[in-house]
Amino acid sequence: MQAVFNAGGLVSATIVKAPLVGGYILIVKTKSGQDKAMTAQRDKNGEPRGFKTIDAAVASAVKVGFQTMTFNIR
């Protein structure tokens, strides 16, 4: 995902509360306008990666390259 970000393919990141995963998920918006949930690195099924805390989700977004993100915790 970091390579796509560096190439300019990702434009925004949103951290969303996700009770079914027991915490939060990170959703990125692509340059083409699609929303994609971040998946675990070795996940073959495309299941969203769950984060137990907002801090963990933020750290992952920062690692990708995002400096700003939005939160939807409803």
C-alpha cells in the first residue's frame, strides 16, 4: 500500500469504528474515487484488518505515508 501511496494513487485515509472486528478499520480512498479497506499483509480473502485501538490504526496510516486522516467513530 505504501508503494501505491508514494505513486500518488491514494488520496485520503479514514479510520472507522467497526464493532464486528472489535475495534477500528482503516479505509483509504484511491485517486479513482474508490474506497478500499486496508487488509492484513498476508490476507488472501480480502478481509479488512482490524485494529484494537485508534492509536494502532493511526500508526498504520502514518506508516503508509498519510500525515492527515479523518475519523468516523459513530
